[in-house]
Amino acid sequence: MLLDDTFLRKLSNLKMVTRRVRTGQVAGERRSTRRGTSVEFADYRDYTHGDDLRRVDWNIYARLERPYVRLFEEEEDLAVYILLDGSGSMDWGAGEGNKWLCARQLAAALGYITLAGGDHLAVAAIRYPQPVFFGPVRGQGNVLRLFEWLETLKAEGTTDLNAALRACALSGRRAGLAILISDMFSPTGFTDGLTALAASGHEIAIIHVLASDEIDPPLGGDLRLLDVEGGAPQEVTVDAGVLALYRRRLAAWQEEIRALCRARDARYLPVATEVPLERIVLYEMRRTGLVK
């Protein structure tokens, strides 16, 4: 199983965080743009014929001799879309340091928090030629189905993040919180897709997963490297200078992604697979403001 019972109990105290007030579809536990009947006061308006007399503020009536009706914020569900990069490059790293294992565990944790909180969940494993979907579903009774689905997924083929993000933006589904879990290796890039997703009204969070040996390669000498998705070979000579240059370029790449996210009011969380899952979810995601 991707997550153990002890960890799941800790997740039960968390909920997904959205920065904007949204209009949901069914009654939930979040503030909506619509006026409803929850206990959170929003505003007053003049009484009109047919209004429920129980909503009249009689204290104001006694002072002003005019009837006013109390309005309340309606509490509704949040739509959470998890976009899980299912391309071949994600299946890298040994044992517990495997990116695909880490990515599915993160998707399972976020999915559990979403469903346990009464929110709406849809998951897409994005890869070429055919993405795979789970949901949309709502309710904690779907947690086991989600875990079983994630456990059977394989990372294979290639991915086009621009196309996948644009497809999500154009899907016609209501705006919500879109979480991309990926190593961000995409030949076509991802900037246009992020822009389309933000323009469609979604809040965006990117969880950038890299294996430890991608962050600090244990390599040296003359090597022939193969692209795990495309298979193209590359002859390289790796020495201390090359490794130092690699680390600088990796840091610059991550900073570029962070800047792209900042410009679109998106959250960015770089993750190394060597970091324990509990620390990522219970500390790093809280610090980033993705959960609370």
C-alpha cells in the first residue's frame, strides 16, 4: 500500500487550502461566492415579500423600524485536480528514492486529504499517447479505489506538459485547485500550458519531483547517456567542473520555474525523493500553503 495507517491518521487533520473564494457545486465546508444559509454572516439586504422571517434581524428593525434580512456565506466544496506526470522519465531512482513511487505517494496523500475533507477530486495520469483518468469523485468512500488505481499505474512513454495543461484548461470543468506533480521534463516546455491554466481561473500548484541522483549525480569519467523517454544517446565527459556547472544550471532552472509560478500566482514546491514523505506533506506543503 502506498500509505500506511499511521500516516493516514495524521492526514485526517489536514485540509486543502485555496486562496480565493469560489463557487462550488454541492454543500461542503468552504466559503462560496453565493449567498446561502451557513452560520457565517456575510451582509444585510432589505426585506422583500416572501423572505423567511427567521432571517430578519429584529434588533435592527427595533432601532431603524425597517426590516433587514441577514445574508450568510454558503459553504461548498472545492474542485481539486491532480495532474500526475506518468511519462517514462518519472520511473527513475532506486527503491524509496524512485520518483514514480514518490509522485504516486504524494498524489495518494493529496487525494486522501481532498476526499476526507468532502471536496471534489479528479486525477489524470498525463502521458503520450493516452492519458488515464480517475474520477471525478467525492467522499471518503472513494479513498480505497483511488489507492488501488494509483498502485496499478505505470510510468511509460513521453509527455507534453503544454498540451496536457492546455487540455485541462479547456476541459470545461469548473475552476479549482490544479496540482501538477512532475519532474518537469517536457521537450515542448510548459509555460504556455501554465498560462492557459491560470487564465481559465484555476489556482495552480507545482510539485517538482527530482531523484537524489538527479540533484547530485554520482557520476564521473567518460559516459554514454541515454534519454529514458526518447532513447537518444549523448557522449559526455564528467569531471568536477562539469558537475559544478550542472548544479548551477539545475538551480537556475528551478528558479526559472519558481519565477513563472510567481508571475501566475501559483505555488511551487521542489521535492527531493530522499526527503521523507511525512516531512514533505506535514511540513513542506504546510509551509507552501497547499494544506493546513
